[in-house]
Amino acid sequence: MPVPSMAEMIPVLQTAIGPVILISGIGLLLLSMTNRLGRAIDRARILSAELPRADEAGRARLERQLEILWARARMIRLSISLAAISALCAALLVIVLFVSALLSAGSAWLVVALFVACMGCLIAALVVFLHDINQSLAALKLELQGAGSLGRR
């Protein structure tokens, strides 16, 4: 089995650049998502420390905020998992491209399947991430209503 020449590998390198850039972008998304998860966890710890000292109305409000934070943390975890799977699919895509070029094997269906899986997981991660942002606004609304600065909007 002859090893492909450098001239034959250049198009493979050019094709592999896209998934490599995608991995970099997903890495930045993962950084943002893990920061949001950390903030949600920190906020939940603060609220749970306030819980024993709260009166009935304050306790109900804090418990609702903690429920929202728990749901948000689970959503962010799902979003992180989907983004990580997307990055893994992109990395596998690069490997499959190179192995296919080295072995002169036609693996178009595998390349297409990995790319579709990568994009599908990324889209799902972003949709879940947007849902988390909406939930954080719901928690903020509860907090502001409890402080009396929002009223009943």
C-alpha cells in the first residue's frame, strides 16, 4: 500500500481545517457554559445558606429559586455534554479524513454521519443553553419581586 504523497495530502489538510476550527469554537462555548454552571452552583450555595434564617415568605421564595437553579444546573450539564460530544465528533472526523486518505478508502458515509452528528449535537447544546438563559431570567424575576423592586410584571 503506497503512502500518499504530500501533494495528495494537501487537500486532506485543507478539508481537516474546518473541523479543527470548529473544535476551537466549541472549546470557547464550553468555557462559557462551565462558567455559567459554576455561577449557578455558587448562587445555589449562597441561597441554601440563607434558607435556615428565612421567614415563611422568604423561605418559599428561596426554595423556588433553588428549584430553578437546580433545573438550570441540569440544563447546563446537558448543554456541556452535548457540546463535548460535538467536539469529539469533530475530532473523530479529522481522524477519519486522514485515515481515509492514507488507506485510500472511500468513507464518505462515515464522514457525513460524523459531520451531521457534530452539527446536531452543537445545535442541541445551543438550544438547551438558550433555555438556561431564559430560566436565569425567571430566577432573577423572582429575586427582584422578593426585594420589592419589580412589582407584579
